[in-house]
Amino acid sequence: MLTYTPPMGWNSWNTFGANISDKLVRESADALVDLGFKDAGYNYVVIDDCWSKLERDENGRLAADEKKFPYGMKALSDYVHSKGLKFGMYSCCGVRTCANYPGSFEHEFVDAQTFADWGVDFLKYDFCYKPERANGEVLYRRMSMALRATGRDILLSACNWGVDNSGPWMRSAGANMYRSTGDIVDNFQSIKDIALSQVDKLCYGAPGCFNDMDMLVVGMYGKGNVGLGGCNDAEYRSHFALWCMFNSPLMIGCDIRTLTRESAELLKNKGLISINQNLDCRPSFVANSVDQHYAFARQLSNNEYAVGFFNMDETEGEVYCLLSDVGLTQDSGYAFEMTDVVTGEQLGTFREFCHPKIGAHDCKVYKGKLVKI
Ligand code: GLA
């Protein structure tokens, strides 16, 4: 299986858009290693749209823009691999990419071979400029087959934004992760809308193929290509915790070379990442929702549970979760030994409910070990 748990890495789009280069990708790969992101699990370095020439070369192959990538893609891929990281690139199932570069429509097998020749390990595959007559589901199956035909393991990151009700068919089409939402922007409204839109779709994510809620905006603070407004640290905490609770791939979207300490610590938070990477890969369920207060819970391996308390309201408040809604009865003889996974604080034993006080747009995530009392 190409990916058992949600893939993790860095992608150029959110901050850099078309403003990408060999230098940026090498420096970002260096930073992933030097700043401890690789050790935390982030291992894919992905170049998004705008890397190619505006037209194919004389042999009908995609070609890198020499101004941005003067040494070519194979040399860059070799560099990324030399750091112990994996190399990702981007194309589109339509005739042009979303930013109007050549797409892979009816060039799938030759493009897959080009990517394999360059040592690509991950292909993000978008959905713009798809001819009306073409069936999107078939196009994803086709690229999946083309990638397999190369004989190289290349993860297929489908990006059709959840249109054509893609949840039920993306796994059978061969995707390893698939964008189940529209594009994120760097503000809390976007984070909240994306998260809530996934609640009834989480059942489609499981080992081998995960719902992708889009690249992270943590650490962007309003700067960059999708930096519309920006968030504060509490909002980024909720964003990252939601993506972890919901098993989304974790693709960093900020400039990791200049990241603040708060954002770096959040993105490397072991407790939250351990929930995202939990081998049971079970979806979260809504344990409680009252107005803008949400408690999401999920089963983890080894008799553990995670409960995430999210205050999406504008004012501080207590977010409730009745543990009977997670499954615990009072006469069961069991209780939860809770730990705050963000701070590591041990919170004691709980049998009936939890109701942490949480600031506006902030969250708390508890891990509960089921123990006999
Ligand atoms: C679409 C995708 C984005 C990004 C851009 C690139 O909008 O959803 O994630 O890849 O295209 O043009």
C-alpha cells in the first residue's frame, strides 16, 4: 500500500503560487530537515502548478520552465531525495492546468512516464479545463493506471474539490488522497467551512486513500498566494487540530524558512500528529454540537479515544461533551484518564462529561485512555 496513514509534507501553492524556483524548493527541503519537520513525519516536497513551459516540447512532453528550474526536474528530484525526502509534482486531468499551463488530458501515459523518469514520488492531479465530453472519474482511473504502468511508486493526490460526488468513487479510481473541498484561504471562516463540510464525508477516508481538506495555512499570517486575512495562533491551533482529528493529509503551505516559533511548534506537535497518524484511521464523529460549539471524538488504537473541543464562536465559552455520547455508561466500571494532547498536561479521570473553557476560535484536544475504576 502506497500510504497507510495520511501523507505529510510541504506544498508550494498556498504561499508562493506561480513564484516558484529551484532555489525555493531546495531551501524548503533543507528547512524541512534542519528544522525537524522531516523527523516529525513531513516527507513530501511538492511543487504545485506553474512549474512548466507554456507549451509542450517538440516531442510532446511536458518541459520545466528553464528560468524557474535551470537544472531541470531530475536534478531537483535527486537533491530532494538526497535529503531523505520524497519529490512531488503537479498536473491536471484537463487540457490546461488551473493556472493555464499544459494539462495531461490525452497525454496521461507519456506524462506519467516523464514524471517517473524525473523520479517523482507524488502527483497532485487537478480538475480544471476538463473537456465536457470527458468523464472525470475515468480520467482519474486513467492517470492512476498510467502511473502504475511506469513501475514506479507514485502517490496519486487527486484534486477535484469533491465535485461529481467524488467520495464514493475516488478510492476505486486509484487515488491515495483526494481533495474533498474547494480551495482553502487563510482565514478562520474558510477553515470552519471546510471542516464542517467534511463531517458527513469522513467515512470515505481510510488507509490507502484519505479525504484531503487542502494544504495547511498555519503560519501564513495573511501573507502569500491565498493569504486572505490571516489567522491568529488560536485559529491556527483549531485548524491543525481539525485536520488531525479528521485524518486529512498534512501538507504545510507556509514558508517554512521563516516560520514563527508558535507555528513551528504547532505543526510539529507530537500529540496532534499521533492522532492524525493513528493506525486505526477511524473517522471522527460529532459527539456534541450546540450553536458554534463542537465536540468531535474518535476511537484510536489501544483502548484510547480522542475528543476535540472546538469553540467556533466569537466569545469564550465552555464546550461540552457527555462521555455517554462517546459510548461510556456510568455503571460500566470504566472511566477515561484524560491528557491534553497539545500541552501534555494530565487532567485526571472523567466518567460523565468534560466541559473545558475555551477562548474564541480556539480548541482543546484530549486523549482518553479507557481504564477500569
Ligand atoms: C486549483 C487547486 C489548488 C492549486 C491551484 C493551482 O485551484 O485546487 O490547490 O493547485 O489549482 O493552479
